[in-house]
Amino acid sequence: MNLVSAENLRKIYKVGEIEIEALKSVSFNVKSASFVSFVGPSGSGKTTLLNLIGCLDKPTSGSLKVAGVDTSALTRKKAAVFRGINLGFIFQDFNLIPVLSVYENVEYPLLIVQNVSAEERKKRIASLLETVGMTDQRDKYPDQISGGQKQRVAIARALVTNPRLVLADEPTANLDSKTAFMVIDIMRKMKEEFGVTFIFSTHDQRVVREVETVYTLQDGMLVEDAVREGGINV
């Protein structure tokens, strides 16, 4: 079953009188419970594509369905609700809220978008902090933990709403190799245990080696796709 389906997806930005075509008739499918990466140089369209899948922007033309929903037809309010229910986000600079503790950062999405009881919140947060190995640091603040620990917190935060899809934009860019592989392993385990789909935007070969499907973008066009069962081992 396809969780994400795009057909002839185009995105044009206008800068004054100039039109910049960031995506040019891009078509692809992403199955449920998969590990997928979009790769390509800066300016190839990776981040634009993640923004469209994440309902942070709308395509100029073409069809994009996420979890069976035509996201381009959603109003801003409905798009926000859809994101809160179906999507999680992980960023290269972590995007943790500095005045909130580790526990509070993970809790935050539940307070914003979902009607979840206090008891259920505690249960979910405790489980995820244990999964990512951050239980002992739950009361610390972002400036008191390492980059790798921040990304673990970001993973827990992305998963606390039980999303079907997690979008990860260069999630290992600021991590050393040992920590990067540890973070990737956590995400892979979450995919296998809970059936979460992960879509990466990256040029980091440490990530590319581990995914099942690689889509290569260049100048806004999809120039290659590669499907490899069990990930890439090179």
C-alpha cells in the first residue's frame, strides 16, 4: 500500500518577475512502513519536496496524496490538523525548544494537536524516552545535552503522536559517525516495531547506505530511483 503518491508534481516560486521551477513533473510512490531517501545536491529540490509532503506548502500543479488524502485541497487549518495526526518531523538542527526540558519537548506536540489524557501522555513519553535512551536526562534542558542526545529527543518528539510518516531533513548532518549510526538504528527499529514510514532528505551517505529506496533529484527532476531490499550495504 502506498502511503505517499505523487504524479507530475511541479512547484514554481515567483521572485519578482522571475519564476523558479523548483520541482519539474516529479512522480513517485512511497509504501507504508518503508525507509526512503531523497538525495541530490543543494538546490535539487529535496527540501521543497519534503515541505510539500509535510503539508507545509502546496504544489503548483500535479497530484500529491498522503495517507490517501489530496493534501493540496486542504485549508491551512485542516493541513495543520492533518500534520498533527499523521506526520512527525526531524530536523538537522534539532529544533528543540530551549526553555523546555527534555520531557516537555517530547510532550509538546501532544499538548498542541491532540486531545490526549495526562495519563496517556505520561505513558507515551516514558516509553519513547526509554526507547531512545534518554530517561535519565528527562529533566535536563537542550543546552545541557549533546547533539546526539538532542536528536534522540527529536526522534521521540516526532513519534509521540503515533504518526504514520516521519519526515527527516538532514537528520545526521550535525552528528559524528558513531552517533549518526546510533540515531539511524533507532529510527529503523521504530519503523520495524511500529510500522512508521521514514522519508529522509539527505546527501549523507551514512543514511543512504541504510535505506531501502533511494530517489535521486537533480535540478528539480527525478533522475534515478533505486530499490534495494534490506537497505544498501556498501
